[in-house]
Amino acid sequence: MIKKIKCSLLGLIITMPSFATSISTQQIVQSALSTSCTEYKIAGTCFWLFCSYGCKIRTSVKVKHYIPDVVMSAYEHPFENPWTEINAITSSASSLVGSNIQGGGDTNNRQANNRTKIRFKDVQAIGHPGGAAFSQMLSGMGYYCNNGVTPFYPYFVSELDFIAWRLALVESVYPEALIPGKREIGNSSNMWGNIYPRSGAVTQNDDFKAGAVVVQRGADVLTNSNSLHVVQNYTKRKKDGFWPPAPVKENTNNHKWQELAPTLSMSCGIFPNINDTASVDGAYVYALWRPYACCKRRGQKFLYSIDFGG
């Protein structure tokens, strides 16, 4: 009898469907409280000219730290964002695009002795909801920077970028797409994929790596103002006492990725130096962290700044 029960339970476990990848707003907000990703530091000194019944030079502390700007999600089926609350909103928008929108997943069946597989994923970049909690955490450290991101705002939705993300007609003839090694994630011994053309189709046998390439492409589209994609660029311009980050570039430290789903990590890294966590349904969620520098205004005119260490 006991043996039959064990066999029945084993059969039930084997036949149970895998749960879809998902993450909630609450979990994302809590993930923003990562001091290791923030890397807050006093970087230098700013000098200001202050005039009132005479002029004098005032100084303020210059700080640098990373901020979680947006939540980047990659997934196989249109408008099925793993972020639970956002999915409830964007899935209702699918009717505006139409039911004939191209799906994702594996776009070809792998044949015997063929190691090549083409995968297609959509991607959405949504304003990170943890700004308030993140600011409260930094308030105890003194002055901190503001990235100007609007929480929950859809900065990039690939389903609405049909021509560029699905057809890639223009970017297929860019030099970056035609010259091998021009823009690629990884190196010759550990190559994950090419950035151009910046579309949803990726030639990659490993689904985790395919998801990483797609979100890296999405971040490249999002942070480059010369993009021909349908995207809302959010990065503030440089101004007195404020230095925004440069556009995201693969294999560099001008950004970080924090894995949120299928597993939630409180540490950050860049591709390809991130642990391989395969998803059961081809969906992945990351927080994009970017470095900012700023100092408090203490005069009418900004003169210059000095960074510690040059």
C-alpha cells in the first residue's frame, strides 16, 4: 500500500506543470535596498561661486553611487511580462496592437548534430518602483543623486516597436551588425551573442544567455538617444553639479544587472559574469543599475570639481 502511494506521488510530481516565472512589486522594491549594488562613496569636492554683498567660494561634497533605474523583463509571449502587476496592465494593451502580433520562443526546431537555435523574446523596460525606499536608505548617508525616473512608467515596450524589434530592417545593415566582434557580449572564449541588430531574435542554444542578450539590447536601445526604435529615453542631461551615466555598453562597468527572476539576487554584475539561472518558461527579469555623480548646489555658479585620486 505504501509503495503504491509513493508511486502515485512520484507520478503526480512528474506530471505537475512548471510554475511560470513571476515577481511582484513588493519584491522588486525590497530588492532596491542592496548596499552592494549601490556602491555609495564620497568621490570628491565641488566648488561654487556664491555672491551676496560680495563673492566667495563655497564647497560641497561630490558623491557617486549606482541607482536602480528600470526593471527589464524578457519573455517569450507578447505582453506576458513576468512582473505580476505590470502584466495585468500591459496584457490588456495587447488588443490595441492586434492578435496577429508575432509570438516568441524557439523559432526553429533544432535538428540532429545542429547546435544552432534561434530564439525570440520581447522585452519591456519599466521605471523601477523602489525609488522612494532607495532614497530613504541613502538619506542616512547624506547627499545622494536623483535619476529622474518615473516609477512604473513604460520606457520601452518591444511589442509597440514592431518594425525595429521584429523585422530589424534598418539595423541589419549597420556596421555593428556586419562586422564580427564589433559589439558582442563576452569574449572569444565565452561569447554570448551580438548586440546588433537590436531585435528580439537571438541565435543562442542557451535560453538564459539568449535572455541576457535581449535585455542588453533593450538597455542599449533605451539609453542611446540616436536609436531609431520607439522608445522614451529617460536619462537626464549633464548640468552643474550633476553627472549622469554614459549610454549602457556591454562588457563595461557603466551599468550593472541585478537578477530578480527566476531567482532574486541582492548582488549585481555584468554579463557574462552572472550566474546561469535557467527559467522554466523562458522569462527573465533584471534591474538595471547605472552610476550617477552629483553634489549639492552651494552657489550661483558652478566652477569645477575635483575627484579624489585624480
